[in-house]
Amino acid sequence: MLKVVHLNTYDGNGGAGRACMRLNRALLSQNVDSKVIVHYKFGKNPQIGTFNRNPVQKAYAAATIILERILAKRYLKPLSRTPFSFTWFGRSVIRQPDVKNADIIHLHWINHGFLDPKHIAQIAKLNKPVVWTFHDSNAFTGGCHVRYACDHYMRECGNCPLLIHEGDNDISHKIWQQKRKAYDLLDFTVAAPSSWMQASVKNSSLMRGKAINHIPNTLETDIFKPADKKQAKQKAGLPTDKFIFLSGFMPSRKDLHKGTQYLLNSLELLKQRLGADADKIELVIFGNRGTEGVPDFPFKTSFLGTINNDELLAQCYAAADAFLIPSLEDNLPYTVMESLACGTPVIAFTTGGIPDMVQHGYNGYLATYKSEDSFTDGMEWIIKHPEQKLIQQQARQIIMDTFSEEVIAQKHIRLYESLLQKEDADV
């Protein structure tokens, strides 16, 4: 039986963690011996392993995660809102039994004191095929996780606009050099969840010579599934005679790329355009960490807070008539995939991996990047669309055809097997 071990910093915390856990579940359903081992374990799932064998080790891991954030303030510009990881802390993974016994080592998101370049290179000693799924841009930059328009990753980084002391030989360039040294020692295959990420990796100076495969993430289509809109609204306590927009909102200084201000401005425009009909619209927000500091939305708004139960989250998606995501850069955002799986069309900017999931005019609307007028056009388009049920059916079908667990698991299995065959041929 094929043995695969997945390494991720956290157990289901954030999009990368969820992607890792979902892939693990999908592979298990296809009779693969798949295991997840994390740097810092929040939950109590006994099936998820951790490198922390005792409370002291776990406390040390937590301390390094916090210390990196504190030390980062000495280097990053005060108003910088772009996530950036340094390479001060790391740990060895090569002596862990499941890692040593695996046929394939699959890396995911490995920042926050987990695998620094030195310990990434160390994995080469195991002589095993390594697959690395890039959930953001950090693996091929000098530290940032979100690039926006910066093209320094195409060269050797340096002159980083995020750093207080930027220059040719700044810390971003030094991190780039550390990664180059590590990647020269470790042969790995990149799995890019979106075509946008695949193109970015091909342009990266750090990834020259690396094999790159476009393999999307997956999700549980038996949980995220459509429901009758009227019944779902009643179950959620929402009015059945109003058009419900759903959106995820994270008021964090680190989430500039989520584009919240564009959402607010577009909703203001929509209210102006609709006039008296604006009363027929309601907004539902999840993901807010309390209501303090939450802006005033122009429509009646319900705040659901953080939802940690997937069944409840799926009910929210199914109850909504459309999902709004104003993100300015995203690899393959799960909120889009989850919404479509529940038969709820999506309004988004044309950015990142979103066009891999949203087909303009078919299962949603792709607005012109950073255009509030265009985003508002998208909201009007779905409100006035004469065939709502057809759009909903098409939203679900895209997910089933392209991102279902069986489809994505089989793509990974074919990749794993090809790497093992290549290894055998090289011996």
C-alpha cells in the first residue's frame, strides 16, 4: 500500500491546513496509507501526529512562533500589511518514524518556525520523492506570502518594499540565498493548486529546474452540498423574500489582500443603483472576530462570527443567493470552492486562482480587478438573473467535475506513482 506523510505547520488552521486535511481524507478514501504530522497541534484528533512529544516541546514550538512575530517588527515597515516569514527557527523531521517509513513526503505550509531552509535541505538525506504544494508564494520569495505587483521573486529578491532597511543585500535577498542553497540540495516536485500559481512558480528564479504540476485542492462534497434555498433560509433564520449576499470578513491588519474596502464601496454603489429596491437585499457576514471595529455596511447585516463547524458553514452557503469575495490575491480560496459546492454563485475580482473555479457568466461573475463599478455590476447581474436555479446547478457541477475528492485524490496518486517509478528507474 502506498504510504504518504503530509507535513504542515498546523492541523486545519487556515486554508493550507484545511487543504492538507482534506487531501488526507481524500487519499484515505482511495486506499492510500496517508498520515498528517504537524508542527503545532491545536486539536485533539488522535489520527493527526505531531513532532511535539511532550508539553515542553509544544511550549517551545509556541514560543518560537510568537517570538518570530515579535522580532519581525524590527525588520518590517510599521504599516506593512503583507504576511512575511523569516527563517530564524526550524526543526528536524527526518527521524520521525512515519516520515522515515513513508514512500512519499508531501510538504504543505511549513512556516512559523517549522521547516526553515536548513531543515528542508536535510530531508534529502532520506532519499525519498518529495512533493510540495504551494498554498501561497512564500516558498519562492525572499519572505513574503503575497506578492501583489512585486516582481523581485523573478530575480533574487532584495530591495524588498516591505522591509525597513531595503537594499540589494537586505534580509529578503539573504533568505532567497538560503532557499536557493536548500533547493539545490533537495529535489522536489511542486504541486500548484491553481493555474495562476503554476504560472507564478514558472517565473520564479528559485524554481528553475523544478518539476511543476497543476493539481487543485479538494473539499468534502458530501458536506458542502446544495439545499433548497427557501428551506435553508428558514433554517438559518433569514427572510425568504429577500436576496441574501454572504461574505467572509476578517478585520485584520494582516489581511490587506482580502479587499474589504472594495466590498464596502461596491455595496454602497449597489445601494445607490437599486434605490427603493435596496430593502430587498440583506448581507450575512461570517469570520468576524467579534463586532468591535466592524464597519457599517450599507445593508441590513447579520454577523455570524467564526464558524468552526463545517455542516453549519455549508448551511450558510446553501442559504445564500450569492457569495461575495473581494480578494485582491488568492491562490485557490476555499470560500469560493465551498460556496460553489453548495450551489451558490460567486462574485469576485479576476485574480489569482479564482478564475479556475468561477466561469464568468456561467456559475458566477468575474469583475475587473480592483474595479468597484465592475464588482457592483456583478452583484446586479446575479440579482436580476432570470435563471437563478440554472446558475446554482452549474455552480455545483463545476466542483463535482473538477475538484471532488475522488478526482483530486487520483491526480495525486498518479503523481506519486510516477515519482516512485522514476526513482526505481534511476536506481
